[in-house]
Amino acid sequence: MLLVQRYRAALAEARERTLALVAPVSEANLNSQHHPLMSPLVWDLGHIAAFEDLWLCQRAGGLAPLRDDLSEVYDAAETPRAQRSEIPYLRRNEALVYMAHVRERALEVLENADLSPGVSRIDDPAVSLNADGFVWEMLVQHEHQHNETMLQTLQLVGPDVYSPPRRGLPERKPEAGPLTVHVPDGPFAMGDPGLGFAYDNERPRHEVHVPGFHIDRTPVTNGAYLEFVQDGGYANEELWSSEGWRWRTGEQIERPLYWDAEGNERRFELVMPVEAEMPVMHVSFYEAEAFARWRGARLPTEAEWEKAAVFDPASGSVRRQPWGEEVASPARANVDQMAFGPAPVGSLPEGASPCGALGMIGDAWEWTASGFEPYPGFSPFPYREYSEVFFGGPYRALRGGSWATRPSVARATFRNWDHPERRQVFTGFRCAQEAP
Ligand SMILES: [Fe+2]
């Protein structure tokens, strides 16, 4: 009964946040597609509900679809984002009614669901989706993840559409410290241990030998990135990969996405001078790579990133999060849409990882050097379209979550991925170097 109550509360809380995020958006802005990269916001709302109907009501509860006519409209794989303005998606009021109706059905299923523990589901996809509440947690996190995509859209649309419901951050000062910290040579356990919820791509946990290296103590700051810009980094072909240079010159990229030529940065409706101590954000993988080369460094691999985040050399074991086992809290990580922007780098010392790295979770996602690939022994669960169809593609793995990520998703083993040229994600990076 305890799990049933927990998911009833978690579903309600997720919905409350989704509706609060879009409350300041006008009906017209909610209904229209603003950018070919992103869905109309109201499509996200209908999709959240359609996904809930599919997994909770139909697959876990055995019900017939509530609206059979909508399943294709809201199938992310069937309708690429660029085409989502042409499909008959529900407009605001109908979408809100549909969301509420699906939720009512889902809660009825939940009341009668058997959420008792099952065996390791990843090894046996036939085991009930309900075991341990797996599919219920997946649906909560799916809605959480769409919150962040919707915020990417709202940031992308320009200054006149959205004034976010900011809750603010405590006043924080960055603490001085070394540029890099050392992570010792040796094996560590990478990936999710298989208890509780994680996506298939985080599993199985496996041992990886990572040679010793140095990693930046904090994400790269706006101030450091500005030096790269002023040093002619965007004009120096030698710093760029050939694909990166082709992209940069083809798109005439000169600076991060939301910087202007006058030295300002836009965050939703606010335009302010670029703040030196904030993490640089909204740069592509190619820009991150060029900066790293300019600094005589490189981007960390996913394994290096995760080892720096959670490996404790004193015990030889890994933590769930950089600071320990607990989920992210405001003192340890800037997540959960508090200020709708990052905090100064290095300002949350309680969030330090065992090697002394700060800000591994929250503020900005971090590009890694790694492509998005399965771990050894990967098995798709519960559906191939979440991860498997993306493996081996042109994507680069992103780690650590951002200020827009909800705490459930902001975990050290979580893997995100995107095209190397994309800049709308709330992403920055940090550099790595060989140990001298
Ligand atoms: Fe989705």
C-alpha cells in the first residue's frame, strides 16, 4: 500500500509542476509551434497524457485506449518534431481535459495494482511492469523529463513569450580552489546497480578500468569561455574538428546561443551582461571540443565523468550521488527549476564528489567525448525506442542534469544524448587532462 500512496502523490506533484510551468504562457503561444527543433508546447501536454494512457492504463492496467485516434499523433517516433505542427494535436483546453481524464483512469488502475517486488526486470522483460512500481516511476520521470524539454522550447522562443515562475536561490559565493582535481588510476563500477528505477541504458553495472586523469573542479565559466572568444577561438580552424569547423562556418556561429555581440546573455525574458562566474551554457559539442583544445585539454569520456562524480578512492566503492546516497537537495545541487538559471560555479561545496569536483549534478548538463552506446550486457526494457534505436547514431552523451532537471532525473548514472551541433539543451561542459 505504501508504494501506491507514494506514486499517487508523485503523479499529483508532477502534474502540479507541469501545469505551473505553462500557467504563464498564453493560449496562442501554447498552441503554436515556435521552432522546428521543438514541439508545440501543447503537443508535450497531450503526449504526456497519451504516454500515461499507453503505459499505465493499457499496458499495466489492461484497459483499451481512451482515445485510439490520438495514439499516432502523440507517438514521438511516428511524428518527428519538425512535423508536429501539421498533425491534428489537441489544442489547450482539449489537451487539459484529456490529461485529467487519463489521470483519473490511471489512478483507478493504481488502486488495484500489485506493486510487490519482482526479480531483476532488466533480465526478464516479461515480468510485470508493475513490479516494484517500475512503470509508475517511469511515468513520473517521463513527465519530469518533458518539463525540461518544454523549458528548452520556452527559452528558445525569444524574450516576449515567457516569464518563468522563479523561486530564487540562496545568495551564494563561489569558493576559490584549484582548476583541476585528480582522479586516481584503477577500476570502478559504472552504471546503475539494478535496485529501484533506472532506464535500461544505465544498466547493467559493469567494471571499467579508467587510467588516472585530471578533471576540472567546476564546469567551464562564462569568463573562461569569453577569453577563448576574445582570443579568436572561433576563427582558428586548428582548434576545431573538421565536422565542427564545417558546422561553425556553415551556420556562422560566433558565440554561445544566447549571447549577443554586445556582451549580453538572454535568459527567458531577461537580457543581462554575461556573468563571468556562471557556467557557460548553450554551446554545442563542437564548441566545447574547440575550447578544450584551445586550453590544451579535452572533454572527459562518460566513464571519466562518472568516476569523477561518484568513485570514492578511500573505500574503492561508488556512491549513488557525488555527495552520498541522498537525492539532490538545494544545498548540494542547483536542480528543480528554482531560479530558472545556473548558480555561480563552485558555490555548493556540500555537493562535492569524493575527488573534490563541484557541480557535477545540476546547473548545466555536461558534454562528454563519448558517443551514445550500450553498456556491455545491455538489454532493452521496457521499450526499444527509449534507448536502443539511438545507439551508434551521431549523438554525444551528456551527463549530470541542469537547473531545469527535476531531482528524480538528476542522478549520477542518468545518460542524456543529443546531436553534437545542438545548443538548445541546458548544457555546458568541463575539461579533462591526462595525469602528468
Ligand atoms: Fe516523451
